[in-house]
Amino acid sequence: MAGRIEDYALIGDMQTAALVCRDGTVDWLCLPRFDSHAIFAGLLGNEEHGFWRLGPAYASDQQPPTAARRSYRGDSLVLESEWDTQRGTVRVTDFMPPRDGAPQLIRIVEGVSGRVPMRSALRMRFSYGRVVPWVHKHEGRTVAVAGPDSVWFDTSAETYGKSLTTYADFTVAPGDRIAFTISWQPSHKEPPPLPEPEQSLEATEDFWREWVDHCTYHGPYREAVVRSLITLKALTYAPTGGIVAAPTTSLPEDIGGVRNWDYRYTWLRDAAITLSSLLRTGYREEARAWREWLLRAVAGDPENLQIMYGIAGEREVGEAELDWLPGYENSGPVRVGNGAAHQLQLDVYGEVTEALHLAHMTGLARNDYAALLQLKLIRYLEDHWQEPDEGIWEVRGPRRHFVHSKVMAWVAVDRTIKLIESGDADGPLERWRELRDDIHRDVCERGYDKERNTFTQSYGSKELDASLLLIPQMGFLPPDDKRVIGTIEAIQRELSTSDGFILRYPTTSGDENVDGLPGDEGAFLACSFWMADDLAMIGRVDEARKLFEKLLSLRNDLGLLAEEWDPRLQRQVGNFPQAFSHVPLIDTALRLTASGAYGG
């Protein structure tokens, strides 16, 4: 059975990523890209669907022992796990070197004290656990082949096959170092070069050390901010600059429920806010690469902006269900692809325009096509901003006039007006100023409940929505506006969980499911960070700090966050680790640091 979501560590090479459990099991790895088929899919099923366990040997009638300690080596993505056993202590170092050729996952076993019996159990299953590969020896190396894929397994330890699994049993003493490596290669090509684990480890540490040195944030929350930045970098597909929302699919928002989605794609919304955080912490090159990815992805058809694309800009990300996988803790169905790709979500136009605006304001080298793209997006919004849409939360129920969508349409127009006023673009300035005023008036008249002094989820609705917390952050209204304060306080009253975190929206209203889906979900972590931001903006800085530090306490021992927090089960839920959680963590840390609202 897979571990709790927070029991996993992330390692990756900025083209794909693996999840390593506390017991030394790699339960998830897609090769060669984030969105490729998994060769280890035990996370969404069981051991029959692929895993790689490396740790102290144990009796067959026992559970594998969990590491007594684990941490990343400094500010890196190199994971160290240590087990204390009756016979001694052993350390396993797991990492994926930034790619220069074949993708590799390297695991180095090191004896610390005593003599510790160890076991490696490698069960590769291609196509998300469905295909058993042909495993054989080739010039002394073990290779698994199925269709277009081959995975090469290299180690100095003696191996043997049993029950369609490759094992190695060995003992380590102090100073012993034994490396294990898997490398992926297209099956029609020559074998990948023999790995060099020690040199790769040194190069990987050097890469992360040099990258972190560019961080310009040195405030009191630096540890949390740096770990979040490393996570965001790990979720960036280096060849194109596209940023995945998470490296996993179908980790449930509701344990046992159907709210299971594939997040291994680039959402324009998530990527745009990620760019914002990277720019404000000194990472201009990543921001430039994302802008170039965006321009390529939407080239030729910017009016028909999709909400998400493949990591290389692919438009087709059709959704399917893998019925041979039972799902994480029997939370089915397991989905690959995402049918929300072709939804109408008008807020995306605002997020993209805001990101381009920020890039421009922070001095990123001018790109004429970026300015042209902004103008084309506004011309589209001129004709379509009054339409209902599926909104930021990608509801699968009927379209509505979501207030957040209208606010972000206003943001798109406002930022483009500023671009024209700066002299860096030409456009119908007066006409678009009128458009900006029209959208603002429409939202304030139709999206605001005067009796309750709060904005609402959609026009004519009584429901609230945590995305309304972005109204002051986007500059739509000032923080001290009574309507803003009323909205913040209403969300605190009506969307807070028992432990003070924020739900996105009520999933049910009467007998109806608001979003067209059965079941419930946890507190959405991004929304809780937004609440902390808003509290700081309206002067309630002590309350903001306490909420922020409470949110930090939800991170696992390695500083990682999933999408949501289940207040009933007291555990993380949703895809993991989640960019949309780590980005607002960074933003809130920056805001609180600027305000001096931190302890110590």
C-alpha cells in the first residue's frame, strides 16, 4: 500500500520527477518526461504496478522499516534517508542528475555503523503498471524492454530475478558505498553510457548550490521560500520552460472520491503566478524561458487561448481513465490527460497579462510579440468578457458569470492600458479605458451583495468563493474599501474549516453540487495563503502571521505541500507537490517580510 501523501519526497531532473517514500520505495516515476507513462505506478495501485524499494532487509511477514531521519542535502534536491537498525545505521542518497543525455535515477547506499543487511527490489512495469517488460542481461547490464522504451539497471551488487522482480541482497559496513542506477533510453537506440554515480552526485549538488545562490530573498522565512523555489524549479521542464502544476496524476482531493485529476501539464494560470514569484526572488532566466514557452504555445491562435497545454506547448491533452489501476487508497478513477483543457476560463487572460506586465515592469528584455499578444487578448475580451465561463476552479457544472473571472478580465484590460501609456504599445486607449470602467461597474453592481456586504461567487449567487480574496491583491479595489473588508470577513465566517484554513467554495448548495461533482474536498492551501495576504493588507498583520506560520506547519518534514489539507483526516490531499501551493507561500512570505510581520 502506498504511503501517506506527505510521506513522499520529491527528486527530479527538471524533465521528470520521482516520489520516494519514507520506507525507501520509489512509487512514482514517469520516463522520459513528466507526462510520459509511469514505469513505477505503485502510488496509484499496489506493488504489481511497479516500484523500487531500497532499504534494510526485513522479514516477509513484516512491513518495510521507515527511515529514522531524512532530509535534503543542503539547499538541493538530493535526498538523504537514514535507518537505525539493530545491526547498525545505513544511509541512502537518492537523486536525479540534471539531464545531459539519458535520464537517470541514482541511489547510493552508504554504511554508517555496524553491518546492515540490505535489499534492493526493482519491479518495472511500463504503461502505468500494465505492461511487464522483457528483462534480460546485455553485456553484463540488466535491461528491461517493452515497445519503444528500455530501462537499464546498473549496480556493482550481485542481482537475481524472482517473481518478475530484480533483487540484490548485500551487506554494508562503515565506509562502504554501493550505487544503483536506472537509465531510460528509446529501445531502438544503443545502450546509454555506463553511469558515474559519484561524479553525478557532485555535479547535482553543484548545480543546486549555484542555482540557489541567485535567490534575492534573505528574510526570516528563507528556508521555506528556498525550498519552495527549488520545488518550482524541479517542476519546470527545462527544454521548453513550461511549468507543470504537479508531477503526479489522480492523487485525490477527497480520499475515496472521484475528484482525481492529471496535473502533469502547464496551466497558464499556475505558470503565470509561478513566473511572478520567480521574478520577485531574482530568477529572471526562468521567467524569460516561460515567456518564450507562452509565445510558442499560443502562436497563431491567441484568441482561442487554452487554459493548459502540454509541457512543450501541445494543445491536445485528451482525458482517459486507466481502469486497471484502483487509484490511491482506492480513489478511482485514475485519469490521464485533462478534459478541462478546452474550457472557457476568462480569468486566464488576466493572469497571463499580469505576468507579462510584471515581466515588463521588472526589466525583462522587451519582446515585441509579447506586446502584440497582449493587444490580441484584449481584443478578444472586448467581445467575450460578458459571457459566462467555467471559472478558475474548472467546474464541470453549468457555466456562470463568475466574479473572479470578470475581475481578471478587468486586470487584463488595466495592465494593457498601462503598457500603452508607457509608450511600449499602441492601441485604442480611450476605448479600452471605457471598457475597463464598464467591467468594473458591472462587477460592483452585479457581483456584490449589499445586504451582506460581500462579493459573491457569481452574479445572482449567495455563495462565496475564496478567489474573491484576490480583489485587493489585483488592485481592483483598495484594501481599505468596506466591500473588500466585508468580503474577507464573510469568507472567514463561511469558508473556514475548524482549524482556520480556507475552502475554495461550498461544494454543495441545498441539494445541488455547485461544481457538478459528487463528494467533498479539503481546504485549498493557496486560498489560505491568500487569506493571510489579505489580512496583512488590511492591517491585521499579527493574525496574518499566525495563519501563515500555521500553514507552514502543514508542510511535510521536507518542506513540501500538496494541493489541499483535509481537516477531518489531518493529512495532505491532492496532487503533490503542488506549484499552486508553493507559489503563494513565497508571495505571502515576501509580503509579511516587507511589513515586518514576523516573529523573532
